[in-house]
Amino acid sequence: MTATPLEFGPRRAPIWVARIFGTGACLFGAGMAVVAGMVADQGALMVGFLGCLGLCGAGFGCWMLVNGARMVKLRAVLTPNALHIVAHSGRHLWIQRGLGEATIPWTEIQGFTDMKVMNPASVYGAQTTYLLYTKRGDFTLNDMQWDNLAMMVREVSARCGRFPGEVAPEREAARAEIQAGTRRLFSFQRIFGWTLVIPCAALLLLVILGGLAGGFTADLARASLYLAVGLGLGVGMIRFYRK
């Protein structure tokens, strides 16, 4: 074992993508708010629709900027005695929460679990997400944000005396829970489900805004019902078709 610490950090490209798209989305949201004020005489429906677009754009932009700021701080330093890590804390695979920081002796590291997660931004259409189990908290890492993550997993596994993918016996239940929720990477049914969910959700929001502005007519009520059914079918297909 070398005495020289090994250090791993974030990939630079995703950080700049988050900054650029986040700033652009915030500017788009501000622009929609200005346009909504300029066309206030066009009716409440138009103002509400533009305001909704602006709010969604600003919200997405802020989320991207926060995500980019978090990625800058990602760090893992492997020393002879311990692992010092700054990474997304917990086992939240789909919605990443705040960063956690800990210095963990090698004897307290309980291994990794990996799984594939659909991500259209990845070259292969999926990213690899690793869960690091430790006695001082769990961490979530993925190869879209971390540079040379596979090598880091191998080095950490070697130092804690486990093969990559092997976990301590007391964490087998947590690993089985994660593996049971693994979703299909390339599933026609799931793709079709998302194809239903995205437009149905957007159109349903527009119909509701129209109803709130001008009253719910029979046509709007029927449209809402059809869109709600389509949205429900899409969500059901996404949830049902798992591995």
C-alpha cells in the first residue's frame, strides 16, 4: 500500500454544463416574467401560461446551478489509514440531496453496490451509480459527475479488503432492497410511459390554468379527464416495468 494519498474529484464538463444551462434557464424564466407583464391585457390565461413557463424555467435553472455548485465540492482522498470523502449523502438514487463529509477508517467501510440508471446525457444512455456503505453514513456516487470513478471503487475496495460489489453481511438487506428496485435500462414500455407522462402533464397543467381563468366548461372537464387517464397510464407503465 502506498503512503501517497490518492485523490479523486469531479468531472469538469458536467460542472460547466450545469452552470451554462442553469444560467440560461434562469434568464429564460426572467424573460417569460417580463413578457407576461407586457401582455397583461391579453387575458389571464396567457399571463398564467407565461408565468408558469417562467417559474418552471427559473426553478430548473436554480436547481442546475445548485447541482453545479455541489459537484465542484466532490472529493475523495485515500490515505493509508482512512478515506476522506465529500459526496452526496444517503441512498437517494433519483433525487440527490445535500453533500455529506466524513473521514472513515478502512475498517468501517462496508463495500459498494452498483446499478445502472437511465440517463440520456450519458454516451451509452445510462450512468453507473455506486452506493458506498459505511458505519459513518452512506454515500451516492455516479460516473457522470465523478472522474475515474471505477478506479476509485477498485482502490477503496482493495483497501477495505473486499471485492468490488461485495458488501459486509450486515448491509446485505440494504443491497437487496436497491437491487430489487433496479429498473430496465432499455424498455419500450418505460419509454412509452414517459412519452405519455411528459405531454399529458404539460397539457393537463395548461387545461387547469384555462379552467381557473375562464371557468371549467364541459369540454375542459372532459379534456382534463382524458389527460389524467393518460398521465395515470404512463406513470403505471413506468412503475410496473422493472427488472
